[in-house]
Amino acid sequence: MRRQGSLYLAAALCEEIEGAGHERAAASRLTLALRHYGRALAPALLAQAADASPAMARCACEARLELARFYLTWGERASGVGARIKHVEAALGHARAPRLDLALEAGGGGAGVADLLEALAEAEAETLRELVRLHGAAGNAARAAALKEEYREALARRLRSSRETEGKGA
């Protein structure tokens, strides 16, 4: 399901790049992609995956990372600050989702998931920086300040995580 969703995401981006006259095709491909990802990331399936299959847990992390990167890219191409903010916030939600799943964070997905969680943490930091920039440009100073604080917390988490990793390796 994730692979099919990934293919449809790529097709949606290709249609979007084609420009005028391809908006409907891009929207159609995006809808199909999100349906496939929705099935792959169903809560019941993820709960079962974390307990039973490290490969499925890794697949879920990969799907979240793909979606986070996609929405960041899609947001860059969106017209209007409101649409950009909407897409970048969707990217942030996907980047944070696996971190909120305690089974994956506890290592339920195996060693490969740790690398994916690091990539997701990087995507989270990137989306927070972009949101700070977008909200600042839109004149939403209070929201930009709150996002700056979230960004600082994300950086601190990444620093603690890297120190813990170095401590285990030493």
C-alpha cells in the first residue's frame, strides 16, 4: 500500500510540474496516494505492526517520512501563504507522528527505524523553520514565536538523542 501511495505521490508531483491544465490530474493522483497511505497508516494496522513486525513498523516510518517530504515540496509550489502554511503544517504532522507512537520510539521497529526517526526529526526541524518563516511573513508574530520555541525544543531533543547515541557507542 505504501509503495502504491508513493507512486501516486510521484505522479501528482509530475502533473503539478506540468503546469496549467494538469491541476485536475494532480489532484486526482494526490487523492489516490492519500487513500493508499491512509490504508498503510491505519491505527489498527500500526498497533499490530509495532507488536508483530519490525518491517511493518519501519514501513510506517518510511511512509511518514515520504509524506512529510512531499508536503514540504507541495507547500513550496502552492500559491498563497495560507495554502503554503496548510501544506507545511501537514508535513509537520507527518514528521511528528512516529515520535508520538511510543512503540516505535521504544525500538519496536528495529535498528533501521532509529535512522528513520532521525530523518523524521530532521524533517520536523525543517518544517518548523519553514513555518516560522511563513507565519512571520504573514504577520502572525505570536504563532511564529510559539513555533520558534517548538523549534528550540526539537533541537534540544535531537541534541539529547545524539548524545545518548554517542554514549551507547562509546
